[in-house]
Amino acid sequence: MFIHRLKILLVLCCGLTLMPWVPIFAAQEDPTLNPKQLQIYFSSFSTLFGCPKNSYAKFTDINIGEMQFLPKNQNGTTWTQLFTATIQTLPNSTTLSLPAINGYAANLLNNYAKHAKIIREETFKAPDGTPVIYMEYKIRTGFFREHGVGVYGRHTQTMAAFTRYEVRGRELRDDERAVMQQIARTLTTPAG
């Protein structure tokens, strides 16, 4: 827990970038988005929340996939912390990808409005005009209630993702919200 809090402190107080891979990925026009590469990329985010173990990865078709990360001592059924990345591949053209991103963002907000209590939602614009959505929400009641925070946005020219961190049985801490807010800021900052 101490190391986890230290990582968060370094990110927030020292202004360190969350993800040194972001500029590297963003600089590539068409990176190969294979599962191993994606695991390395998203585990850099998930470890900031104390969830280093990749517990699940599934790619349903060529356009979408999902990866889940947990703390080392937890499983997919009884977790109390979970980091998930839902990955969307995009055409290698801003003109063609903008409708896909806008459509997914609208569907995402509509779905969460129906099935969760949205506590906070903010939409920002990335330098290429695509939306970056920051959202805090609650789902269910009792022990299995989930309090989560997520960010949707373009990570590379050919990939957008909805990354979210959820806790079960407790409220999110301010430092956990702050890390996800930093991820949103990273996605609205030009690479390079």
C-alpha cells in the first residue's frame, strides 16, 4: 500500500507524466495493437491504482477488446479493486475516426446514465477535436456497490479506450480520482 501511495504522490506532486509510453504510442501513425503490447501499455496505468495483475483479456472482434487488471491477491469474482480498459480500434484517419469516437462517447454516456448514478461528468476536447470524457459513477448497493471513475479518449491515432477504475465496498479516495483526472489531462495534451 505504501508503494502504491508513493507512486500516486509522485504523479500528482512532481508533475511526472503518468505514462511514458503515451508520447511514444501517439507518435506512431499506425502502431501494431497486439494483446501483449496493449497489456504493457494499460498495465502502466493499472499499476498506479495497485492493480498490476492482468486477469482477463478478450478481443471480441477486430474493432473492440477488453482487459482487466486486479491487485495480486484478488480474483475476478471477489475483487475490491478493478482497473479495466475497453479498447476500440479506429481508422487511421481523423476524418474517418471522429464519427466512431463521437458515436462511442455518446453511447457510453447514454449507457451509464441508464445503469449507474453519474456523480460527475466532464467532456474536454483533445488537440485533434476528439472528445475526452471524465466520469465518476456508482453502481449497485450493499457490499457489491461499486464506485468508479473512468476516462474515454483517443490514446493513439488508431486506438481509443474507456479506462476505468472501480472499488467495491468503499468510496473512492481523492488520490484515486486525481490519478484518473491526470489520465484525462494526458489525453488532452498534444504528444511530443
